[in-house]
Amino acid sequence: MHDILSATGVSKTYASGFHALKGIDLAIRRGEIFALLGPNGAGKTTLISIICGIVTPSAGRILVDGHDIASDFRAARSLIGLVPQELTTDAFETVWNTVSFSRGLFGKPPNPAHIEKVLKALSLWDKKDNKIMTLSGGMKRRLMIAKALSHEPTVLFLDEPTAGVDVNLRRDMWQLVRELRATGVTIILTTHYIDEAEEMADRIGVINKGELILVEEKAELMRKLGTKQLTLQLSESLAQLPPALAAYDLALSADGSELVYTYDTQGERARIATLLEDLSDLGIGFKDLHTTQSSLEDIFVGLLKDGS
Ligand SMILES: Nc1ncnc2c1ncn2[C@@H]1O[C@H](COP(=O)(O)OP(=O)(O)OP(=O)(O)O)[C@@H](O)[C@H]1O
Ligand SMILES: [Mg+2]
């Protein structure tokens, strides 16, 4: 089966002359959750806006389930749900009407049962007759999601879905996204919360200064770029690192009671056994040990540092 979405050579130069995207090639697999990470101004919203037909690309081609967004716009667009970064709603309209109207915009026949399901899933059911201006910020954001789901899209874009949303609600939204995926919806989200990508994504793309600098399976990314630390609690404190261990990336805690070995998850695991043998030969014993793995956040910060 072909990819649900593909972008080939997508570039964007805004009228100001700013080169916001530089030849983006990206294929999104059917049914995956793809997280697009990148600092402010990297080009995330620009890319999403191009795919959704809001911004015209300067170059490149986009196919949504085989439909060209330029030559077959209506068919391509009807497959897409977009939750924009900026909230835009009609303040005087009710929740129910807004969501129902959104569905109509895509030429879909009314389906009150679907709208009800969506509003209930987003805990907006008791607000269905409220005017939008009476909703809180977090409720408005959920309303944007309800609108995006109103026409039963196959691909859902969430541009910073949980910005300004409280912790409990974030968890609810993650749950909702997972449920959507389980029904076959492909999800592409941008986020500044790296834990969100770490929690949700199957694959991660990192965009920086208009270039896609990396696309990788999340697990693979963490395996490849992550470092692990092995901490040994020594039986007896050391005054200094024994010179015989200079070949290892070791650090001694300030009080000399812990030895921390930092290693690459890919290649250096095998050296742990050698390190432990060397310690034993030197008569250095330990009471306990544990390992910690670097988070996606560490990886991300490291990547951008290298890329800039
Ligand atoms: N309409 C526009 N005209 C000119 N420049 C623009 C326009 N829209 C965006 N840009 C510029 O393009 C770059 C990418 O913006 P974009 O909104 O895509 O970034 P982003 O990755 O979504 O950032 P954020 O994380 O802050 O949402 C920025 O430098 C921005 O100033
Ligand atoms: Mg943005």
C-alpha cells in the first residue's frame, strides 16, 4: 500500500523573501503517529499549511492518498483534518453549530450521531449549546479538534495541540489521539513538548531552519543517539579515578562514593563487562548499580546544537 501522504521537494519562499522551507521530502505511513519537532520559526506550521492548501508552495508536490493537493484539491483536502496552531472561531456561534457547520464545509451530509460522539470524546458534550466566547482556552482548543474531526478525516494534523492545556487534559488528548489512530486515522503533530513526542510518536522528524534534518523511528532514534549512564555505588569511596581506568568515559562523584560510566547505547555496551573486570582487578567493589538512558529531550538539544 502506498504512503498516505508524500511531500516531494517542497520549498517555500514568502513574499518577504524569507526562505521558510528548503526542499522538504517526507513520506507519512498509513496509520502512524508522526511528530514534527523543531524550534520556533523552523517551518513546521508552514509545512502543515502547505499540505492543507492554506499556503501555496514555491516548489514541490504533495499527494494525499494519491490525490495531488494542487490539481485535485477537493478530494485531497476532504481527507484532511487540521487543528491549527492559532485558534480561530466565531465567538457568537454555539459549539454544536460550529462543529456541524465545519462538516458541511466538506460537503458531507449531516451526521448528528458522529458530532455527538466527537463532542463526548472531547468532554464538550455539556457545552454543546454554549456560545464559543463562553468557553475557557482549553475548551476552545478541544473545540478546534472537534471541528477538525467533524468530517471524519483520514489524516489529522495537530499543530501544537496541547499548548496551554493543563496536565490532565493533555493526558486525555493523548488518549483520544491513540483512539483515533486505532480507528485507522494517521496523525501528524507538531509539539514543543518533547515528552509528548516521546510518549506518542511512532516516528519523529526534526526540522530546523526550513530543513528536515532527521526522520527516524522513535525507538531507533533513541537507540542510535541516546547515551546511557551506568552508576556504581562504591563499597568504599575513592579519592580519585584510578589511572588504570583512563580509557573509559568515567566520572567520580564529588564525595567519591559513585562512579558514573557514560556509554553509547549502540557500540559500547560490550565494554561494561570489561569495565567491571577491570574494577574487580583493582579491588574496587560496589554495593549497587543502576542505569539511566538519555531522554528524547537530551537527544533533541544535542541535534540542534550540531545542526546549527
Ligand atoms: N506569512 C508569512 N510571511 C513571511 N514570513 C513568514 C510567514 N509565515 C511564517 N513566516 C516565517 O517563516 C518561518 C517559519 O514559520 P513557521 O510558522 O512555519 O514556524 P514554526 O516552526 O511553526 O514555529 P513555531 O514553533 O513558533 O510555531 C518563520 O521565520 C516565520 O517568521
Ligand atoms: Mg508553528
